[in-house]
Amino acid sequence: MHTVLVVEDEKDILELVTLNLQRQGYKTLTAANGIEGVAQAKASVPDLIILDIMMPGKDGYAVFKDLKEDARTRGIPVLMLTAKGDVAHRIAGLELGVEDYMGKPFSPKELMLRVKGLLKRTKSVATDASIRAGDFLLERNSLKAFVAGQQIDLTATEFKLLRVLIESGGTVMERDALLREVWGFSDTTMTRTLDTHVKRLREKLGKHAVCVRTLRGVGYQFNPNV
Amino acid sequence: MHTVLVVEDEKDILELVTLNLQRQGYKTLTAANGIEGVAQAKASVPDLIILDIMMPGKDGYAVFKDLKEDARTRGIPVLMLTAKGDVAHRIAGLELGVEDYMGKPFSPKELMLRVKGLLKRTKSVATDASIRAGDFLLERNSLKAFVAGQQIDLTATEFKLLRVLIESGGTVMERDALLREVWGFSDTTMTRTLDTHVKRLREKLGKHAVCVRTLRGVGYQFNPNV
DNA sequence: GCCGATTGGCACGAACTTGTCACATACTTT
DNA sequence: AAAGTATGTGACAAGTTCGTGCCAATCGGC
């Protein structure tokens, strides 16, 4: 399940958007202004942010800049709402790193298609200090993982393993590859070490253990969406 | 270096777009109508196609459909050009699987940004790791098949079998040949192994089971189009 | 050096894969 | 229509891979 944060000062539009999102099965968060939006984003770490550019007080650009500066919100894709035909703003946004935009007024149906596409495309984007993927957040320096907001302490090996799995971006990691990348084994040692650590990792992940999927005869695959 | 095919009947726009692309360092191909466009795409297999929807004769939708039906052009991202504010067309296109659109008139600068983004996004998707044919998509490393978007888990042998069948490109594979290619059997062993695995494969393919056709006394043949 | 945490590896059972057989079914030939 | 041949199907046993509990070696902080 994906969570979408909508930052929009016009009540009508805010409602229109959130209603449509909920109908599509997304969890929604709302913020009526820029300051609130940044706070929400940092607190809840949504999967996507729909951000109005024109807002009183802190405008969309300022919000976007703030988000880029925080490690936890950095990787989140942003869909920008601009006035119709406002090419200058659109280009400015795209150059700053906004993922996509929609011109107002927009068709709700089209917006939903965009949201769907964005979430699919940015399923796992690696950032510098932290690694995000779905409900998963890894903090490189503290060896901690946050899964759906809950903190999980990992050992060095477990962290490495999870990191390699996540950074593969959904690709299947073969046993050999994992042993090489995590342990540095060059020979295809016949060992149960990998299995053991996968097991320990799964234990700590609790109900999210299913995100680490076994592909018999091949290796393991990470998928944040259960 | 990326190659972009531009399919556009209006000479002015065609020139404007290709010129801008060339300035950005892209190789360009052009087509002044739909039929020419399809031919170019199949012959040259570009990395991206910019496709005008409104064209005399074969329109953009028809072109798009043709492209999706050919295994070689199937994975190429398409950027659609529509009339300004033409929401209905845009949605229709997006639902068909068009990657992105631009409303005319557009800013060349913005178009370039879109092109850049599209090529970047689809780079990681289109790899040799996957095999396409019609609605079938095989992922080499994960032993998964996607048929009409639906995920199917295969075992190693099933995967090999399906891969050999698909890669034969519609040719009939004789029993001997399959036993040799998939199992490495050199002697023409009289065995029911092949039949059993074909059956298991068909079970997993569900209603697409008919794509694996039996040729009594000869072997099996794969055909993605029902 | 001591102690708890971490780590690698093993034994064993569980789960999955796979080749084969017996029999049913479908098609071909006479 | 009957006999003959080829394929589909369900069941099974052997082989393989994976999960799990446990133990010993190692590491790092005190």
C-alpha cells in the first residue's frame, strides 16, 4: 500500500485529489500549506508527494528544496501542480528535479494514471545517506532500518545483506552474487551461511519478512510491496 | 548515443523537433506519415519514438498499435504529441501504454527535458535480461514470466523450455530438438518427460496455454498471438 | 582477560523440483 | 469401426535446495 501526501491550499482541489486517491486504494496525508507539508513529509515519509507550486507563505519550490535537504525525504518523487500552460514554472521544476507535473485544471483520471506511473517508476531509488524502498528506510551510518516507521536494529552483516538486496532494485540476487557482495567469498562455497543470515534478517523484519523472497535454485529477491 | 524516431506530418514541426534533438546530440530518424513510421521503427529499432497523434492516413494510435504487436519494437518508449488541452486523447494514449505526451504547441526546451527523462527512465528497463514476444515477457534472472502483465513463477526447467520455445521465433521445435536443447539428451530417448513439462507449463500459463501448440508426430510450437 | 554479541557452519527435516510410469484420452490409419 | 500410435494427465519416488535450531569460534568493549 502506497501513501501519498497532498500539499495544496485550495480546499476544493485538495478534497478532489484525496478522494480520488483513496478510491484507488492509496493512503492519503494532507497539508494545507508548505510548512505543514514539510513537517508531514518528514514525519510520515510518504511514497509520493503531490505539491502545489502556488501557495501563500512557503511556496512549492521552497517546500521542494527543504525536502531535498533531508535525508529521509530526499528520495521521494514529487508531482508538481502548476497553472495551465505555465511552461516557465514547469521547466524550472523539472530542472530542480521534480519528477512530473500536471497543469491545472486537470482530469482526475489522468492524475491517477500519473500517480500510478510515478510510483511504479520510482519504486526503489537509492540516495546517498539513506536507502528508501517502499516502507523500508535504511540509514547507512547507524545500521538501523525503519520499516513502516518502526525501528529495527541490525547487525553489520544483516545490514549489508539487506542493503545489497534493496539496492539491487528488485533484481534477483543469485546466491553466488550475494556471497561475493556481502561476504567477499570468491569460490562458490557450499555453505548454509547465507541461509542462516536470511533467516535472522527475516526474524527481525517480522511480518515484512515476506519482502525477502526465495527463488529456489537461483537466489533471493527483495520486494518492498509485500 | 541514442536514436530518436520522429513521426510527424507537419514539416515545420518535424524540422523543429529534429533540429533540437540533433543539437542535444541525438541521432534522428524521420517519417512523414504513419506507414513510413512503422517501417522505420521496425528497420532501425530506435531508442525512443516521438509520435504525432493527428496524422492523415494511418494515425498515431494505429502506429502505436502496430509497434506494440511487433516483438522488436514493443519495448520502445513512445512520446505522444497531442493538441493542446486534448485530455481525452491523452488519457486514451496513456491507457494504451504510451510513456508520455506533450501538448502542442510545446516549448522545445521542455520537450528536450522530457526526452532526456524518458530515455533515462527506460534505460534500466530494456535490457537483454528479458525476452519479449507478444504478451509474453520472460525475465532471465528471476525465472519469472509476465503474460499480459500477470506474473507467473516458473521453475528452472519450465523456464528453459518456454525460453527455447519462444526464442525459436514461431518455428516448430521437434521433440528431439527440445530434449537436446533443454535437457541435453543426446539420444532420442523415448520418454514422457517432455510431455509432462509441457503440461506443467501449460497449467501455469492458464488461458494462454494454447500458445504452446502441439504438432502431433513432430513437436511443439510457440505462438504468442493466441 | 572476561563476557555478551555476533558470526559461520553443521545436522536434520521440510519443501520443492523433476523424471518416470501407468493409464486415459485423442488422433490416424486401415 | 477397430486397431495402432502419440499425447495428456495424475501419482509417486528420488533428488535437490532451503529453513531452522544449535553450537563453537570470533570479535569488541570494558
